[in-house]
Amino acid sequence: MTLKKLLHDYGISQRQLAQRIVSPQGKPYSTAVINRIVNHGKYPKAGDIEDIQAQIKAVLSTLGVHCRELQAIRFGGELDLNKDKKQTTNNLTENLEMQTLSQAAKQVFKPR
């Protein structure tokens, strides 16, 4: 079960979740940050993904979500995170390749 569906089924708003999840700076995350986690699986750069997920599970438990459903939550951000890392690596490799080409080679191949 996805986090979004679980919140919907239990009538828990993203705002309720945001007010109870604390960032490393000690302040609650904004509703927009929680929205990105719930809808897109994208986590803030400053926070530890496992810590945020643990806090979400703890908050949901206090709001009455059953233990069995907490264990079955699919957060979904891990795949997107790996994809972003691969994309960054590919861009870095491409940029390095571009820098190693001579001016004559750049004119012949016309890289993007």
C-alpha cells in the first residue's frame, strides 16, 4: 500500500503529517515537502531518508494506523533517488568527454 493511499484511507492530511515530522534543524517540515514525499517520492536533500520514513511510521502509528499496514507501506523514493544519481553521473561523464575533445574534433562531431 502506498503512503498516499494509506493517508487517504485513514483520513490523515499531509498537513497533519508535516506538523509532526521534524527536520535535522529541529523544525517541522513544510506541507510542500511532505507533498513531494507522498506524491512523488522525492525527499529533501538535508534529511536522512530512513529517519524521515521512521518518523512517518511513528506519526502514523500515533494517529491510529495498524502495525500491519505500517509494515506494508511503500514509500517509493528510493528508485527515483537512484535514477537521479545515475542521471547526474551520466551528465558528469558526458561533460568530461566533451572537455577531452579537441576543437577540431568538436567541429567534426558537433556534440550537443
